[in-house]
Amino acid sequence: MIESTATIAARTGPRRTSMARVAVASSMGSIIEFYDFLIYGTAAALVFPQVFFPALGPAAGTLAAFGTFAVAFVSRPLGAVLFGHFGDRLGRKKTLVSTLLIMGAATVTIGLLPDASVIGVAAPIILVVLRFLQGFAVGGEWAGAALLAAEYAPPKRRGLFAAFPQLGPSIGFALASATFLIINLSLGDKSEAFLTFGWRIPFIASAALVIIGLYIRLKIEETPVFKADREAAVVSMDPRKLPVWESVRNQPRQILLGGASTMMLFAFFYIGTAFLSSYGTNPTGLGHSRPTILFLGIVGAMFFAAGTLVSAVLSDRIGRRIVIVTSCIVAIPWALLLFPILDIGTTWSFALGLSGTLLIVAGVYGPVGAFLPELFATRYRYTGAGMAYNLGALVGGGITPLVAASLGASLGSYSIGLLLAGVSVVSLLATFGLPETRGIDLDASSGSTAVR
């Protein structure tokens, strides 16, 4: 008789890995990954147009810089498929170590990359390749970190514990902004030193964070849900049993709707973190000083972190879907108000616009850490959740800021608000098409409960 995964999990004895350690491991790795990812966004907004695209001029250079920023979102679904395969076959822990190492190596290399004045057109080409690798690694990171927390967590508190890796973007954004702020204040707002080597320091310094994150992740055991599932299952070499094929064949609806439901959070997040940094400092935009925008980024990140935890706790009490739906509804009018608020032109109006945008992101981001993994069966959960999440990232985070930069330049800032409102409507409708997952049994490896 084949034992259930729940029976095997019980037989293997008590967990030796505490939830506190799991929370630190899942969040620390996520913080490092998103710090690396977001310092690129900050640099793309503040210095890459001058460093890598000086011949294009300010407007075209900014568009080109955000084009390289978008490259990572193309590679994220590819990373989700590849690392999802290994995460579902070899384990969450081993895969997360690999994503951290790839991300760290790509980020440090960007910091060492000569600019266009030294190696010419080779500089932006190499930059695109390294950005591709960053996105490739992040594509495999999120699902693994979310699963590490969700598969260890008690069912009634899964939303809360799955929110710890969700703190990565907020804390990573705060660290990225703080690092650039310190360097900026030390070297001057528009100094040659900042453009020559100052912007490189956050990229190179990330090596220290990677070493810390690697140490913490190596201390974590594999999740009991995954270990039980591997003991109960026979790993087949049949291509039809590969995680990517099984997830696409068995749950295509959850992948597509899950991706569409997260589009809004990515659109708002990357508009808030990367695009607004450029819009706020650009003389043709709001013309705020660079230190002011960086400081307000830290303030906005604090609101984002608090909102993520609150929405995750609410999702444990009233359900994942209702919290996400409510956030999408609030996002629609906010999108239309955002740029009129920003265009008031004061420091306070920018702080309100940025913080409000990140709070709305938090309303979706908190529950998503549990919501997407709960939609998929254990044997392909890493792949399915990662594909859904990174499809949303591709459209919401990769394409939307690029389109926003073009719209803003040609039609004015209010057109960007209309774009964000449209993305919010799509996410709202997609979320209505998904089931409530709160309280689902993650030990059920057949996927029958997840597909209900």
C-alpha cells in the first residue's frame, strides 16, 4: 500500500529546522536577490543613460536603459521553468543556493563592467547579457523562497510565514536606495566620481550579502512536504511527467490566471521603484534632487514592508482572494490619481504618491506568497507557481515600465495612469477566476484540492 505524504511526513519525525530559521533563510535570500535586482533599476534610472548610452541623449538614453531593465523579465519565465524543474526534482534548498550564486555573480560583474567610453558598444551588449542572467536567477528564486516558507508553515498561519520572503522587495528596495543615497551624499549629486565609480559600489558590495545568504541557506533542511512527496513518488523519466509539462497540461488555467492576477503588483511596483526614480529626478519630469528621491524610496519601502505583513495576516483570517481583489479595486482609481498627485511637484506629493503606490502593491504581494503555491500540486508546485509569478512579472514589470516611459514622453503622465488602471482591471478579473485557497492541504500531492 502506498503511504500518503502526510503519513510519511509524520513518520519522519519532528522538524529539526525551526520556523524562525526558515523565516530568516527565505527572507534573507529574497532580500539579497531583490537588492541585487533593484540596484540595477535604481542605476538604470539615475546613471545608465549617461554611462552606457551617452550618445542617445537624455530621453532616448533613459528609454534604452529601461529596455535593458526589461530584458530580465524576458528571462524570468525561462528561469522559472529550468529552476522549477530542479526544484521539483532535486529539492527547494539546492535550487535556491544555485539562484543566489548566479544572481550574485552577475551583479558583481555589472559593477566591474567598463562603460561605453572605454569599450564602446560592447559595454551595453555585455550589460544586456548580465541583466538576462539576473532575471534568469530571480525567475527561479521567488517560487523556491515562497515554497520554503509555505511548506514549513502551519496551515492556519501559512499566509504570515509565506510573507517573509515577500519582504525581500521592500527591504531590498530600502537597502538599494540607502546605499545609493550614502554614496550620493558622499560623492555629490552630479559629481563625476559618482558617474565614474560611485554607482559601482552597491553592485560590488553585494558580494558580501551573497556570502551571508549562502551561509544561511546551507543551514536549512529540505521542506518536509517535499521530502514526503519524494518518498511517496517514483520519479519518472517520461517527458510527460516532467514538472513543466505536468503543470502546463494539468493546470494551464491556474498558470495563466495566476500570472494575470499578479500583473498589477508588478506594474505598480516597478513603476514605483524604477520609473518614478527617473521621473522624479529628470529635469523634464519633476526635477527633485537625487538624494530626496532616494530618501523617499526608503520611506516608501517601510510602508511596503508593513503593508505586506498586514495583508498576509488578513489573508489568513479572511482569505487570500478577497484581499487581492480588494487591492486591485483600490488600484484602479489610485492609478488615475497618481500622476496628478505627483505633478503637484512638492516633496510631500511625491512621498504620498510613492508610498500609496507601494501600499497597494503590498495588498497583493502579502497574500501571493501563499496563494500561488496553494494553487499547485506538490510534484510540480515550484514550476507551476514560478511560471505564473514570472509571467505576471514579464508583462507587469518588464513591458509596463517600458511602455510607460514611451507614453509619458509622447502623451504626458496621465496616460501612464490609464495604463496602470487597465492593468489593474485585468488582474481583478483574473483573480475572480481563481479559487480561494486558504486552508488547503499542501501535503495533498495529487493536486485535486489545488485545482478545485
